Amino acid sequence: MSDSKLPSGIDRVVGQRIRWRRKELNLTQEKLGDLLGLTFQQVQKYEKGINRVSAGRLYEMSTAMGVPVTYFFDGAEAYLQHEALQVAEDGDDIHAPIMTSEVLDLIAAFQRIEDVSLRKSLLATVQAAASAFDDKQAED
């Protein structure tokens, strides 16, 4: 298969966004597949970025999931910039955010919290924990 037919970084971003939205809607891969006339395996391949999503299929997904087509590209530019920077001259590791199921669950739960001050407090706590971890690693 030619390189142009292989899934790329943008295909992985689109797949992550499909998965994210599906989980936001509390749909199984099978249910989404039913809505689109696909098998759950095909949905799974799209979500993992194994198979590329055609423009027509992406439009069908956006309609079925109630979002604009552009939703699936949110964050793509930052991800692709980080991916390109992975070959840093100074040897520093650069990591693009990866939307694991744990991250998606955290985001979905966080978005359900209606109290703004509680959300800000939780965010500050998580940021402090991450910063403490970074500081500890820097000492080692």
C-alpha cells in the first residue's frame, strides 16, 4: 500500500475525537455502528486510527453525533505540531496529549461538574499534583 493510503497523525486525531464524542453520548461502538450502517469492528478501526475515515463517512458521523465536521479536527494542529517536534535537537522529550480511555473518562466526569469553583479547585489540584511529579522527576 502506498504511503498516501496509510493512516497518519490526523487520522489518529480524528479517531480519538470519534471515540470521545461516542463516549460523551454514552454510545457503544455497536450502537454507533448501527446508526451508521457499520459493524462495531469498523467503528473500532476508525477510533484507533487504523482505517482512514472518508469525507462522506465523517459527514455522516457528524450528523449522527450532533456535531459539526470540524469537531473531529479540534486539537489536530497542536497534536501534529508536537508530533513533528518529537525529533527535538536538544534531546528533550516532547509529548502530545494522548486521549486514552482514562483521559476521556476524566474529561467527561469533569464536564459534568456544574459548580465552577469546584471545577477550578479540582483543576488546580490536578495541576499541582502533576507539577509535584515533574519536580520529583527533575530531582532524580
